[in-house]
Amino acid sequence: MKNLIMILLACVTGLMPAVACTNLIVGKKASKDGSVMCTYNCDGFGFSGSLFHSPAGRHAPGEQIAIHGWGPQHEGQFVTQVEYTYNIVGLMNERQVTIVETTFDGRLELQNREGLLDYFSLMGLALQRSSTAREAIKCMAELVAEYGYNSTGESITICDPNEAWIMEIIGKGKGRKGAVWVALRIPDDCICAHANLSRIRQFPQENGVGANNHSPKTSSKKSYRSISSKHLQFITRPEVECVYAEDVVSFAREMGYFSGKDADFSFRDAYCPIDFENVRYADARVWSFFRHHYDEAEMDKYLPYLNGEFDKCDHLPLWIKPDAPLTLRDLQEDMRDHFENTPLDMTADMTAGPWGMPIRPLPMHFRDTAGVSYFRERPIATQQSGFTMTCQMRSWLPDDVGGVTWFNCDDADMVAYVPLYCCITQVPDCFRPENNPRTEFFFESAFWMNNWVANMVYPRYSMMIEDLRKAQRELEDYYFADQDSVLKAVEKMTPTDRRDYLNKKSIAYADKMMKRWDKLAKYLIVKYNDQVVKKVDKNGEFQRWGSETPGYDIQFINAIGPATGDRYKLKEVIERRER
């Protein structure tokens, strides 16, 4: 009888697919320290985040993996196991290979529910089996060809300590097992991003057609060596920087999605046609990230595109060369973005409420009583995040300490990122799935502790956010300052001792975060109780007596008169008395 290795490869809890996420990507020459970096906000609309872990293992011939995916439709179906599988923590394996994603859906008729592998199962299998980003791309391409693909369209980030790639994939519809896809290596000196909209347009093809026409704001690289899937065995060659499914163009022709010259073929336009909603809700996040790191006036030339004026502009650059190299802390701040200080700033008008709240309730669009339809902005940071991570991969260090996932549960804006090393075999208690249930509050849960604080701060954001920022900076300052001592401590350790040390370090970091957030939650409820603010002395202690009554944000005050007329306007005599 075959030995069956049971594995759950689903979005951390195994309950909820991630359907609205954000990835930011940094090449090694675009980062200040030479690391490759990427991020993931997993915005799952109602699932409780936790930390996924899959241990390393050696496997005998004949072993198989039971695939569960998002539901029971594939019970009793299996994938053949490989001889060795790597340890995975979060979405980074022990070789520092990292795979994250965003869903773009695209043409829904191309979903093939008979295919075995959903995108998260596919990513998990590739992480188990791959020592480089190129191996991961090859692995995913071969797996969907053999077992079928059942998700909608996905943009997938694949990184290792030396390279970053973007891969886009979509199925071929009912009765067609495989998928069409394309993968491009991001230039080392560039940054890239995707956020629920296909980003790859034209790409070089091995017959010489197609162009690397992403933007004049890219690196100096002029051309790519490209191969199709029939030559996948050559993907490990360093000159190969574009790989694609052999039928990616011909299948689009067959389906009536494309009829032009091969050189003009655009993956996005064929498989994920744009409209105002998917551009504004998705590519606006990419635009804001680029705007942080490139000339603002140049990036604002893309505002017509975000406003749906596609006759003026119909795409953002796939990647740009930033004005200055990014640090990991830059990237973490990028993940907390609500379009602040841009034309889309969510804190700058009356929809932010009395206290400048950048959070908006769902749904994304709504109507007033007169039947007029409106929409709300969709930023990078959002309340429905199950977890957030910023991943750092460093080629000059041993893998077990070189790869770090800075992780926490809930909204990136409202949490402190906790460093967890890619070799660890013990998940800190606060991040374990059993301590993060959807329907019950636990003080031992990072998800619920973070949500407790966040949901106090959201309604009175401008009033309370600096207290949260103080705790956030305190923790992250400590974690970053401690990294040099960690690297020095592990220099002469054996791999076994190093893993034990990093397990203990990761657990201690998570415990420190939980204690600080417990203290913060109790501080906030005391300081801001009953809509007043208790005074604090120079030592940060509450004064026995005395409190302040905060006023509304000015943009909300300015909206009161037009909205309510004279209802709240002080009469002249009262106004004189007030003066």
C-alpha cells in the first residue's frame, strides 16, 4: 500500500482563499543592502490569519500527497511526492525561496474546476520542491500541465536571494487540463508590484517578436532572452529572463481574445481586460507604491489611467528604477499606505469621518437615496487583512539566517512586523492556527490581540494613531537593532545549534510583541475612555485629574455646514458671547 503524506496547502487556516491581496517586489540592486525583498498583504475578507509551517522531510518512492485545496471536490486525489521537501515557514522555504500572490480573476470562463491544483496548493508544492526561483517556475509549469489548474487568474511573485520574478497564470476552461502563463525576471535595479490586476502586457518571444516595452522609467536593460515551455529544461541558464507557455498566444487566438500580430500580443489585454473598477481598485495601489520611490509629478501623469481615461493612458509601467535604493523599513511603511499625500488621499475629505479615518466599510460601491452611485478607494493597507509579511532574502548569508519573514496578523498599518527566520521549526504560540480561530477571542491570539487594538483606533484614528505608532516603532526599532547581534551570534554555530537559537529568538520576538500590544490595548482604553483624552505627564503617566476634549478633523468641520445648513450654526448673540 502506498504511503500517503497528508498535507493541507491552503491559505494558512485552510478555510479561505485570498482574493484581494498586494505584492510589492524589490530587486537586489534596488535595495540598500543588496537583499531581494517582497511583501504580501493577505486580504481574505473574514478569515483569521496565522502562520503556515510545513516541516522538511525525506520521502520513499511511491509516497503521495493528498490534495485538499479549497474544498472537498478533490478528495481522494493525489500528487506524487518527491524525494526531499524543504522546510517552509509562512511562504518562504529553508533555501530562501519565497512565493506570494494576488488574484486577478480575469476571464472567468477559463476557470477549470476539474483541474486538481488551486493556486495555493501549487505555490506550496513549489516551495517544498525548489531551491531557486527558476526551479519554482519550472515546477509550477510542470505541475499544472500534469495535474491541471482550477483557480482563476493569478499574479505570482517568485523570489530567491538573487532574483525576483513575476509570473501570471490562468486556466484554459472546462475540459482543458493545463494553463497559459508567462514569467518575467524583474531587473535587479527595479521595483515592481501587483495588486489584483494582470500586469504583464507585451513580452519577448523566442522567435524574436515581442518587446520589453514596459516603460522609459525602467533599468538600462534592453532585451531579454526568452524561451517557451517546450524548452523549460533551459530555464536555469542565467541568460533566460522570460519563460512562457508555448500556446499562450495561439490559445488566445483560438478563443477570440486576440487577432493581431504576435509582436503586439498582450497577456493582460487578452486574459484580463481592464475597466475603470479593476484599474482604480487594483493598479492604484501599484501607482502609489511607485510614487513613493519615483518623481511624483511623473507618476501623476498616470492619473488619467486611474480615472478610466484609457484613450489617454492604458497602463502603468510593469517596473521602475527607483530614485534611491529601498530599505526593508521603507517597504514596511509602503505596506501601510492609504494614498496619504496623493490626490487619492483617504484621510483628506469628509468621507474620513470626524477623525480622519482611512478605513472604509464594505461594499466597495454604494448608492444614496437619490440613486446616485459612488465608490470608495481601495488602498494597500486595509482592515480585512488576515496577515501581512515583508520577506527579505540575503545571498551573502547562510540560508537559515539569510531568509527572514517579518510577519504579523491583521492590518499592516496597525501591527508591528515580527522577524521570523526561514529555518525555524517551531511556530510561536501566538501565530499558531489553533490559537487564531475565526469565531472566538483569545488573549493568546496575535490576530485577536491586534484586532482588539485596531478596532479601538479605527473610529478615532487621527486622535489615537500616534499612540499605536509609538508602540509600533518601539518594537520594530528593537527588532532591527537586534539583527546585528543575531548575525554575530550565529557566525560560528553549527546548523543544528543555529536553528535552535533562531527558533528561540523568533519565539521571544513574538512574545515581546504580544506583551507590548496587551499593554497598548489597556493604555488606549484608559486614555480615551468616553470620548475624552486623559492628560499624560512628561513620563508618560496619567495625571490624576484633567482631560481634554478633542475636536473634529478640519475637513469634517468644513463639511458640516454644506451638509446640514443652519441646524448646528450658532446664533449671532451666542457667537459674540463665545468671542
